[in-house]
Amino acid sequence: MAVTYEWRGDFENAEVNVLHAKAFEAQVHPNEVRPWVDLVANHSLGWVVAREGSELVGFVNVLGDGFTHAWIQDVMVANSKRSRGIGTQLVEVVRRTCQEAGYEWLHVDFEEKLEKFYFQSCGFTSTAAGLLRLR
């Protein structure tokens, strides 16, 4: 079955919570349902939903400054669906949409183990950045 990608596609909080747990190999806590729908509606430039049939198999959140810079946050692909290009296509939809909207720069930060994905598969280049832990 083909995977479909939709900018600002509909989704339910519960399915993104399950996908987040699968993507980041964490447990789903039934009493701790994150309100993804409200979070992205109130704080995001957009998001991309990837579905195989009705199953949510990928999701990415995108933040923006409203002018020049956009940031990729939380690229999620279920472990069982990886190595099929879903993550790369999620990022491509973001790249194309942000470029069409007039953004000049697309930023992402990631763990070292994901360098090959972001640099080779998605076309990002290395840059200096800073990080300050707040908690």
C-alpha cells in the first residue's frame, strides 16, 4: 500500500502519542496523553502527516519565525516502517512547502546517530550551533 503525505493533515492525539512512543522507543503512558493537535495548532508553522491506508506511519512538526527561518522538530517514523524513505519524504514535503512560502533557511538538530539520514538522505549541511539545557 502506498504512503500518502499531507501538509497540515488531520490526526488524533492518541495516534501521534503512539507513533511518538514507537519512533523514540518509549512507553506510552495512558494517563499522559500529549495534546498534539492543540500544540501544533497554536505553536507550529505546520506539520506533515504520513499515512499508509488509515495508519499513521510518520509525522513531523515544523516551527517558523514567520519570515526567514523554519525548524524541523520531531521527525517520527514507526520503527516497523523505517528504511522505506518515509522520513526523507516527510522532510521533502517540509522543504518544498517552506521554500514555496518564502522561507530562506530550514534548520534541524539531531543526535549524532542520525547524521547519515539528515546529511545524505535529506541534503542538510553541517553548521555550528549552540544548545543550552534548561532542565
